[in-house]
Amino acid sequence: MLFKPSFSDKEIVKIKKFHELVVNRRKKIKKKKTIKILGRNWIILPGISDSAGLDSQLLGKAVLKRIKKGQDVLDMGCGCGIQGILAAEKGAEVTLVDFNPKAIKCSLMNIRLHYGESSAKAIHGSLFEKINGKFDYVIINPPFRWFKPKNYLEAAGTDFNYAVLTEFFSQVRNFLRPKGRILMVFSTNGDWNFVKELIKKKKFGIKMLSSTRNKEYGWKYFVIELSKN
């Protein structure tokens, strides 16, 4: 069944134009560079998200507030590794995973930059296929938009018909400890109505932690904490 987003045609055009702007900005990254996010330096490689958006910053602040020493944390779709490495900074044992091999390479470089070889591990794989054990927190900054990506770079922002996110919620409960939580960021430039119903259908409770708004476009970005009902 074809997914039908809960947006007007005008808003869909606006969202797709924004997506193209983001992708074109990321395509301009032709060599390794270093950027500063949340007061820390991060290595960015060509072919992955630059993680410079409001979503990464908002989620990173939540990670620093919620994660505690000794917890086991999974950073799902880690990109350059920001969220997982911030969790490691708080003293958590961290596993990072991404299906883009360039993201894993970049994450390993950032792990070495910040904490050395042994503080966290990064795994190349799709969702939970190579993950064992259970976690206190699963952190995810999923693709917000629902149309089909052309390549790895676009897949950082788009998930066709939300198939990957749907599969994530079908599996994640099996990897959470009894009091385990999901820390997730989302935006109204994605179909929050659909995703909210997906979360409820999978019987997770939703707690809103923080939010901000993109002043140019008016879209809201927010971090939620999900618990098993």
C-alpha cells in the first residue's frame, strides 16, 4: 500500500525543496573537515551527513542530560558518531551502528579523536542485524522524510514510506532492558502524525523532553523519550 503523507501538496513541495538544499550542501563536502557542535570538534567525511542541523544539537543536549555512567547505550544510525560519543563522555558503554560504511569509518575516527580506541565500538550493519544484548537507551535520529533516497547520502534524511523506521519499532523492544528507553529526535518536516501513531501502535509511551523551531521554515524539532508500556 502506497504511503500517503498528511501534508498539503504545497507543503510537500516545500519539504522536497528543503531536502534538496540539504543534500546539495552535503555534496559540497569533498574532503575531510572538522566542525564544532556543542563545543566539541567533530570530523566529517564526504558522503555522510554533516550533522550540523538543529536536530543533532537538540538530541545531543538530551543525551548529555539523560545518559548516566555505567549504562549500556546503542546509537542507531550513528552517522559521524556524535550521539554515541556524547553518551561515552557521560560514562556509558556504547555501541554505534550504521548501514553506511563511510559513517562507520567517520565514527571510528571521532572515537579515536575523543576517547581512544576502546571507549566505544562501531558496527557496520542494518538496524539490529549484528546487534547482541540489551540496552538501557537506544538513541536514534531517524530520517524525517518519507520519499525514496537515491544513495547513502540522501538516506540520512529520507526513509521510503518509513519502512526502516517501521522495522526499527518492530524490533527495538527485544533490545531494551525492562526499564530501557528510546531517545529520539523528530521534526514536523517529517510526517509526525504517522510516526506518532506508529509509536503508539507498538505500545510505547511518549514523553516530550525538549523542542526548538526553525525560524526560516517554521518547522518544529523535538526530542522524545519512549518507554515500554
